Amino acid sequence: MGLYGAFCGVFEGLFFGKIVRRFGEKRVFVTGMSLFVPMFLLFPGVNWVARVLYEGEVGVGVWALVAVLLGMLAIMDLAYGTLSFPYSHLIYNHTWCLLTFILP
């Protein structure tokens, strides 16, 4: 899980801006949220592949499906970056004004 988090951080740091500029915020968000359904459906699929095709063992097919699942999770994580808090610019400006009056 730590490697997954590190990979997602590096992936988003390198490609998030390019992906959003190319496809737009709404498309990235909708794509990320629409991946929840296939991700949840993939868990029984991984279970079936492990039980039936590999007779209870973890084989190459199981690892391939887990890699697909992690790839979908990384794309889904991009969707959260497109969200912004409404009126956040006012909160930041207001905080800055308060700090300039309190700290001098």
C-alpha cells in the first residue's frame, strides 16, 4: 500500500496537470467516478480467477487483474484532484488579511 501511495503521488505530480488540460476537469472527474463500478465488479472476478483457473493459488492472471485494479484506482484518485472547495479563494484571502493584521 505504501508503494501504491508513492506511485499515485508521483503519477499525479507528473501527469495530473497535463491530463486535466487535455481532457478537462469534468471529464477527468466523471471518468474517475465511473471507475467505481468496474473496480467493485473486479473483486469477484479476481476471486473467480484465483479459485477456478488457478485452483486456489495466486497465479499470473490474479496478479494481472490486481495490477488492472491498481491502475483503475490511480485513475480514480485523479478525480479527487479536480474538486475544489467553493469560495476557497475568499477563505484564503480572508485568512491572509487576518494574519497580516495579527502578526505585524
